[in-house]
Amino acid sequence: MANVRSYFSGNFLKAEECKGGEIVEILTEGELEEIQTPDGKTKSVLNYNVAVNGQEKKWTPNQTNGNILISAFGDDDAKWVGKKFKVTLAKISVFGKVKNSIVAEPLAETAAPTPIQKA
């Protein structure tokens, strides 16, 4: 049988399932969800339906990825639909534990053009 991790992780795109270099397409605007963090607090997150390796998954970008996507595609996530990014992996500290995390690398051909300032 192939890698069985995808059968146990639910329908979410996770760093543990990625090798790096995967191309991800954003399929929907974000859907707001309230979650409980490991320290017991409640916080709002945005989940996006994405396509990767021929499968549809949900992805919850962290603050860093949110800022990266806003810089590349603008702050209206309705305009992110159809945009693509490449997965890179980085080690980050989350609640005192170091783990791999997905870092979005927007693809140039889908990024918003840089505005040209006229003199």
C-alpha cells in the first residue's frame, strides 16, 4: 500500500504529507472556523479548499502564509481562487515544539502584477 498517512490525517493538507515542491491550487475563498488551541484558547481561522496531487484538501494557512498570500495575491481572498503556490517546508516552533510547517511560495504566473507607478 502507498503512504497511509493521508488516510489518518483527515482531509487537511499537512506538512507531514508533503515532500516540498508540490503545486497547490486554491479552489475556494476561506471559510471561517472557531478552533480550540492546545493551550485551551479559542481562535478564528480560515480554511481553504485546495487541490494538491490530484486530491482536494482543506488548508489552514498560518499568519506567515496569510501575509505571503496577501502580498502576492491581494487582501481579497475571492481573488485567490485559481491561484497556485509551491510548497516549501520549514522548521518552526509551535507551542514549544519544533515541527515542519508548510510555507507557501506563490507562483509568479498567478501572482498579482506589481503596480507601475507613473512619474
